[in-house]
Amino acid sequence: MKLRIVTLVMMLALFGGVFARGPMAASAAQETASPAQGDQFDLSTLEGAQSGVERTYSGDLTALLGAMATPGAGAPDFSKIGLFSLQGSIITFDNADHAKAAVGTIGDQVTKGASSSVMGAKLNQEQVDVGDNSTAFSTQIDQQGLSASVFVVVAQKDALVYLSIGIAFSGDSVKDDTVNFAKALVDGKASDGEGDFKADGTSTGGLWDKFPASDDGVLKGLKVESDKQIPSGQ
């Protein structure tokens, strides 16, 4: 059972990477192109995109494995674990019109990237109200008898685009949890300047200040795992 759980967690991490690389699908579709030049956006596929930031939150894998039942006691109740991962990306554009257009482009590439992944996920279109313009997708991943729910929100407000991904072992609240996280990103206040980047998840200033505080209830107890910078693709 432990191996099955670890396998599912690894597959979910891969699936999250597929979403995060959605805008790279245009180049990845070419046989001569690498599907992943790193694990970040290729902003050159988005007109007017300048740069961005990404933060990942996750649950405690040790606690997850500890939730397993003892031998002979039956399978653990994963529905009690609920939300296990949140990832948020914020991309800056040169103007609001390009940012608005990017929502559709990213949505299309997310769909293509997920369906062509090793899991062949089929996404369901969802309706959400986040920012000035938004779209969303949901899917269920089943691997080796275990399952997880994924919800994705792509939103735009002014000259910024937000990509939010939630992964949960219980799908009852993953939509609300991901939408609330997306709204927190949109409503967060950025400070002046580019900020101070730290890969360990403690970046501050600039767009980093738009992310929820570590004790914010919207995170459902998840902790920061890492920060990434999304460089200009121009």
C-alpha cells in the first residue's frame, strides 16, 4: 500500500507539472522540440507576457504515509486527508488586452497538455467567477486503485494572469478550495519592485506579496514547498 501511495503522489506531481507547462505545449507538439525545457512556462508563446512568479504549497508526505492503516486493518480513509497541494502562478503582461487573450491560450494548452500526458487525463470545463475573466477545469486521476481530484483556475485581472492548481484526495471541496486560493491571489496586494527571490519559498516583495500569508485559512494548513521565477520568453 505504501508504494501505491508514493506512486500516486509522484504522478500528481507530474500532472501538476503538465498543467504548469501548459503554454509550452505549442512547442512541445513539434517532434523536434523538447516537451520540457525546465519545468516552467515558456512565455514566448503568450503575446505580451513579460515575467512571472510561481509558489507551490503541499501537505506533509510523512503525515500522509503515517495515515496508512496498520497491516491487516484495511485501507486508510483518504477522504480525511482532503487538500494536499496548491500551486499558484502570476504572470505579468504589457497590457490588459494581452492578459485577457492569454486566458484562452493557457486554457487550450492546459487541455492539450493534460490529454497528452502519461495519464491521458480528460478535463471537464467548469464555470467560475474570478477576476475580470476566468476559465476552469476539473479532472479525476485514478492510479493503482487510488484516486485524487484536480481543479485548475486560469484568471485575469488588469495586466496580470493567474494560474491556480489544487489537488486533493477528497474531491468534495477541491473546487471551492482552489477558487478561494485563486481569489486570494487576485485580491492580494503587490508591493513595489521585483521583490527578493528565495527558492525555499520565503520570497518577499513585489508579486510575492500577493500570495497568502503562511497562516491564512485559505491554505488549509498546507505549507510552502518552493518558489520559482518565470523568466521572460521574449
